[in-house]
Amino acid sequence: MENENSEIREGDRIAKVLARSGVCSRREAERWIEAGRVTLNGEVLTSPAINVSPKDIVLVDGNRLAKPEPIRAWRYNKPRGLVTTHSDPEGRPTVFAALPGDLPRVVSVGRLDINSEGLLLLTNDGQLSRLLELPATGWVRRYRVRVFGKVTVEDLARLTRGVTIDGVKYEASEATIQTQTKDNSWILVGLKEGKNREVKRMMESIGCKVNRLIRISYGPFQLGNLESGEVEEIKTRSLTEQLGARLSKELGLKAPEPKLRAADNKKGGKPAGRNQKRGGKQKNARPVKKTRS
């Protein structure tokens, strides 16, 4: 019997199905369709505005679309000097060429520019990537930012109120000074969306030039002790717990069963109340296990 997470769901848009198969992101899928690279039941598609079912035959560049693999995700400590793209027209080294060869084809959740470093989430599922990039998901991206010179609390207050640059509004959810020396300042900045070069533009708006930028977290997932260039897979249970029931359901992931508290008396029983006698034994109690994000 096929795993329910590996089936293409009935009536999904073609771009979503392509993204779900892991061959590309949804935006890339739309570009591929416009370029005539995708056929449906022998006909070249010209628009992504079409639904497909498991009975349909989808080809990309003449190759049949494989059934989606179970959703997986990884934490990656991106080094400086790599471009977050699968192929670079300028021939610069890319994140995806630097990844270990035993990883499946993956896409990134957002991007870090060539001079930025730190946490980059990777996944084999384009739909998961898209959901985690949306501001509506509410996941804050946090960065440690080193700038030349000193910064004042008033400068950072401007960033949390929001600044408009070239008609685009940028706003930090948090901005605090960590350390300052004669030559540099380290600042912690939190953002709820990932506009292009957002941190650097915001710092330039208060007269500061960024000389180092490290993403230390993306939502609940932390950079932690990952070495530069190291990749670590996120456990499925940890992923679904952090996504929550709504997003897990949207992705076709089965949410983990709630853990029993140590105070629960017996399997299927009610939690111990105030009237329970002290020192009484609780049969079949199960210890709470810690999970690692």
C-alpha cells in the first residue's frame, strides 16, 4: 500500500504537483510551463491554471514525473561565497553544488545572498518551501548583523517602526544591540518576511554598512552548533510538531500523537486532579520524551 504522503492528491494545480514532486519550486514550475517544458497527456501546457489527477501523465522535458517522496527537511549552515541557486549564469559556486551527494534534489526555503551565511532550510518539497516563505506563516527569521561604527537605540527604534526605501516598506519585528566596540557593532535583527537584501537596505537607511550577516534561526529551527557547510536532517516528528496541525494537514503530513503527561494516570484515563492522593502510583504512565529541532 502506498504511503498517503507520497500520492499526488486529486485535483491539485499542475504547479503545485510539480513542486510537490521535488523537481522545482512552484514559481519555477510556472516558468517551466511558460517555456513549454511541461506536457500533460501528450499536450504542451501553456498555462499553470489547470488541475491534474493521479491518472494524468505529466512529463517535464520528456521525462515522466515521479511520484512525490515523503516530505523531508534539513538544516544547512551556508558558508559565505555561495549563491543560493541551482545554476548561476555568472558561473559562481552554488549552494546546491556544494551539498553532499547523498541528498535528494532539494530546494531552499528562501535565500541567503552570496556574502551572507548561517541557517538555510532545505526541503525536497516545493510546497513546504513556499508555505514557510509566506509572511502569513508568521515565522520570524533572526540574524546577527555586524556593521561598521556604532548604532544607537534610537536608530534601531526607527527600524522597528518601519522605513520606506525606494517605495518599499521594510520593518523589523525586533532590533537590539548585542555588543559594540570602537569599530563595529553587533545587532540582533528579526524579520517576518524575506525581501531581497532587506537587512542590508535597512542598515543603510540608518547610515550603517553591513560587513557580516549570519542567520541564526528561521522560525523554531536554530543554527545551533552546525559547522560551516554542515547539513543535518530534521526529524519528521519535530517538523510536524513545529508546523502544527493546520500546515501539516495542508501538506498531507500526519500530525504526531499528543504526548501523555507524567501526571496522566493510566492509558486513556484523565489527568490527575487536585483531589488525587499524594504518593499514589500511576499505572501505565509513559515518560515524556524530548524532541530535537
